[in-house]
Amino acid sequence: MNLGTGQKGEAHIAKLLKRKGFRVLEKNYHSRFGEIDIIAENRQYIVFVEVKTREKKGLVAPFEAITPAKQRKLILTAEQYLAKHSTSLQPRFDAAAVYTENGKITGEEYLENAFDAS
């Protein structure tokens, strides 16, 4: 996977979120705990989205890469973001898989509420 592939997948999911009525607040938000690929909001939710871009015939499925350790880092980073950016919206953790073939995006899967913060 070249360096641009992950960014291409994140841009693809950001467009998908916009079509679903979300406003993208941040891309690649960093904290000392890690990074959140996309933070977006609609009228009900603030969503923290982890995007995994993989070749369609890859050995590891994209969602398998969101391990419990990765989830903990995402939760800590989201908590830090919320401490700095007050909101009344319900937080939610989503996951997106973007599939590529020969460098071109061929599809995506999007899981709402992929895991919870408990």
C-alpha cells in the first residue's frame, strides 16, 4: 500500500459522510494517544471514524485491524477531543473499510456504532 492509498480512502469516506448529511469537523486528528481519521457531526451524533483501506484480495480484512488496543487509543483520543470541543451531541464510534484494486477504489463498507466506549 503506497502512502496515498490511506488518504484516498479517508477522502472517499469523508465524501460518503457528507452525502449522508454529516459535516466533517476534523481529518487526521492527533493526540498523544493516537489519531482519529475523521470526526464528523450531524444533528444527533458526533462520530469518530476509523478508516481502513485495503486491497480487495488482501490477507487481513480491514475491520480486523481495529483491535481492542486500537479501540482504546481511539476512545482516549476522542475523550481528549471532547474535553477541548464541548458538544451536546451523542458520541459514536464508526468504522469504514475502503477496498481498492490496482490503486482504484472499488467499494466500501461502513459500520455505525462499530464499538462502544465502555
